[in-house]
Amino acid sequence: MATDHRQVLIPIDKSEHSEKALIWYLENLRHKGDHVVLFHSVEVPTVPVMALGAPGSYRVDEWRQAIREELKTVEALKEKFEKIVAGRGITVEFHAADTTASIGDSVCKAAKDKGASMIVIGSRGMGKIRRTILGSVSDYILHHSHLPVVVVPPVDQGHQRGSTH
């Protein structure tokens, strides 16, 4: 059922999979008037308190540099993804959150907090065994979100545009 205003949460990271999910949404699901929340779960390095003074431990200046690098990554992601959606008749909000929770849990919480009506996420396409051992963010969201979830499959290496196979 179409409405005039939908909140669509799209988790993003540095992978081609999140970019593909956004482009798929724009080409197949976008409605004029949609509000898109581009969500990035920030990976802040943690430093065990007891390790700060121990030999070979994570030094404060290294931690600060890692934080600076992550902030640069966040800004670059924001710019990249906002350019992709520019001029598409939708409003965009960029939301980055640092959390100690899993990425899947962070996405579900952000969707709830932002009043999302659906989540569109890219999949890395891990095999069954690897997904079982390592876990899958899209799988977690499918099973824990109480919203419709669209999982965009990974790029099929044999059927990419321009492929001669």
C-alpha cells in the first residue's frame, strides 16, 4: 500500500553492497516524497582501561588517531551517499551512531527510533556455513526487526554489466 510519506532506513558502510542496496531502492522502490535515513554504525575502537599503561598496549595517541580516521570515513560516506540521492525527489537524513551493540541490533534500534516503515539492506552473500559461523547482519535484521525488510542480493560476478561471460 503506497503512502505519501515513507521513512526508509538504509544501513550503509564502505562496501559496494550498501551502495547497491541504495541504488536498487532508488530504481525500484522509491516514491516521491520518501524520507530516507542513511544509517551508519560507527566502529569506535575500544581501549581496555587496564591496558593503557601496559607495555605494547594501545596508546592514547593511537586511539585518538583511530577516532579521527573513523570520523573521516563517516564524513566521506555521508558525502558519497548524499550525492547518489541528490535530485531524486526524496529527503535524506544521515545518521551515524556509535554503539557497543551488534550492527544488526543497532540497525533495528535506529529503525525504531527514526520511525522507519521499512529497511532496505545489501547482502554480502555469504554461504550457509560462513553465515552460520560468522553471523549475517541482514539475517539478524530479518529475524529481529518488526518492519518489512528488503535484502538486496550481492553483485553476481558472472552477470555484471559489461561482463563477457
